[in-house]
Amino acid sequence: MGSILIKQAEIVTMNKDEEIFIGDLLIEGTVIKAMGKNLGDIQVDKVIDGRGKTVIPGFVQTHIHLCQTAFRGKGDDLELMDWLQKRIWPLEAAHDEESIYYSAMLGIGELIQSGTTSIVDMETVHHTDSAFQAIASTGIRALAGKVMMDKGTEVPKALQENTQQSIQESVDLLEKWHNHDQGRIQYAFTPRFVVSCTEPLLKEVQKLSDHYQVKVHTHASENRGEIEIVQAETGMRNVVYLDHLGLANERLILAHCVWLDAQEKRILKERGVKVTHCPGSNLKLASGIAEIPDLLSQDIAVSLGADGAPCNNNLDMFNEMRMAALIQKPIHGPTAMNARTVFRMATRGGAKAIGLEDEIGSLEVGKKADIAILDLNDFHTYPSFDVDTISRIVYSATRADVETTIINGRIVMENRMMKTLDKQLVLSESNRVMKRLVKRLPKIS
Ligand SMILES: [Zn+2]
């Protein structure tokens, strides 16, 4: 890893003043070393001609399930509990080390190709080490953990774990992977959701997250049926229950939060809990529309995520940004969730959610070089004259406009060629491992 100079590109910094300028950006090792209108002729290992290109901070997706990428197209047109019980849990139960690995490689390929450089990833019960191997070798930045689930109905045998096993396996993975590659990879405890976890498990997660000072990532208040189950079992609303267990703090990242009452929103704000908005998944599973403008107006930290491939069915931040903006407009009017608000959520918002706001999420000297280079010179993004660049990115651009992706100073895709994985191999292996996995399945309805 050496030095890279991107020359004369349009640089969308997303710094405090959200400056955009035409100029140069110098990467040295893993960080942005210098930026300016013209850095002159510096001796570097590689020069990228940025003329006519647009350079943005890499996207940060704060809710992904790499282990489910291989199930794309296998969970269509269902709502949450049926989707889990009839499709996703049996499929996850049938995974082996190799199928997890190629599922992760497929997902990471798609993420890198569409300009995502960091993820928060919730895996399944077993074989999470394989997902970490894929994360390690491809170079993506990730906060990831093995799913924890020690209770629940209609859970396949292979996914049933006892409390102690679940904790032990999580701690083993944490000790192996947390802060791997100088912090590029971090471990998070990822209990699936309250419905799947006993109180002793959640209490232990709270203690361990305090002890190791690591994040906790879980689903909450995604679906009304889920909330009814939590209420019947605990006598409390979902977020109130998490707070009651001491889990609601600034290290907690909650996916969805579609159905919150005023008390729950107050808890999120007071405790500094982070919310991941997943508009594509919320629409497809008919979960509902999260009250994001309200959360933002209360200064609650919100970022974006595509969720898993079988409930979306893509892991594409351009899709999520567009949906996040559009779904609020019929409810709150056309000015709600403008392009800049959404783009901020996709970059700086994600960085804040994972506690890396001083390292990623914007292009500034001293920050990590996590960058996507876009080519916005096409029919669907023109004219460019007198049009706001962020509007072009959020409302007109697509994943196909991402030309080069750099993570931690390493080029992982260059001119649409993947540099850290073999695309054809990953595609063919994903079919091969699924053929074997499907044979293991009990008949799914
Ligand atoms: Zn999810």
C-alpha cells in the first residue's frame, strides 16, 4: 500500500461545511494526507486522472446480513415472522462454512461495486468465522458479529443454542477478530431481536459490551406483530425493555425502529442510541414507514442500511437513499428528507453510528481513505450544468456509476474491475454452494 494521487476531480467532502470543489486528493498509506485545488506534481505510486469524475466518501451501511446474500430471491412477498420462520431460519440452519463464505463474498462484491466501504453486519448462529475471513480478505471495513438466539418458536434445531454457548462463541469470535487489521474489523454483539433472546442472555450481552467496550447491534420495533410478542412476554414496549436491561446507550445500534411511541423516542434521544433506517426492507416486508423526519428533528442519530438480500433484494446504497427520500414525501410533503439530508445519513451518519466519525464518513485530511469515485457522465445524470451534485447523486445516479472504490487506502475496485475477489468465481461458487444447501433443507413452503 503506497501513495495515490487523485487529480482534478470534483471532490464532495461532506466536511462540516459540506464543501465541494475541483481539486486533488492525496492518499498515503491508509489515510488522506492532503487535499487542495492543486497539489502540484508529487512523487506518488499511482495517479488517478479525476477529470470529469466525482469523488465522494464511501457509503456506510449500518445494517447488513452478509450470510443472507445467498438467499436473494428466496424470501419474496412475505411479512416478517413468516419470512423468518418459513424461509430465512431454515435457510440459515442449512448453511455450512463454505456457503457462508461465498454468501459473504457475493454480498461484499455487490457492496464494493456500489460504493459501500463500511458495514455493520449481523451473521447467523454458526460459521461466522467464515464471514470474517471474507471481510478480512476483501478489505471492506466492518463491524460484525455472530447472531445470538437462545429462544423462540419454530426455530430449526441447528439454530437453537443455549445461553452459555451463544455467549462463549461470541466472546471467542470477539477475541479473534476485534480490532483485526488495525481496527478495520471490529466485533459487535448481535442478539437477533428480543423475541429470540432470553433475559439472561441480553443481560450478559449488556455486561460484556460494557466490559469490552464494543457495540451491540440488534433489530427492534420492525413489525407490529413483533412488538405484540415482546409486550406479551415482558409487559413492556421493545425499546423500553432494552432500556430496562441497561442496553440502551450510545453503543447500541438498532435496526428499523418503525413503530416507536413517544417514550421510546425519548429513550433513544436521552441514551444516544443509534437508529438504522432500512426503507427498502421495511417496504418489502410490509413493515411500515419509520418516522425518520421526526427522529431527525429530535436529534436522534439515523443512518441507512439495505438489510439482507432476501428482503430488499439489493445491497445498494443508491436505492436506499432514493427510497429514504421518496417514501416520506407523500406523508410529510416534498421538502421532507431532501437530498442532502439523505446523503448525510449515508456517509457521516453511518460513521457516527459506528463511533468512527473522526475516522470516516467525510473526506478530510487525517481521515481514513474510504472513497468512491463516480463517473456521472451519462444520459441519466445529464445535464450537469447548474445542477446540485448531491441531487445528481441521490436522485439520478445509480450503482453502475461507481467506477473505483478505495477502502483504507487500498483500491478494491478500479474501473469496475474487482481487485480483491474473483467475480466469476464468486458467482459460480454461490450457485454451487446453494445447490448443496438447498438439498439439506427440509421442504420449505
Ligand atoms: Zn435485518
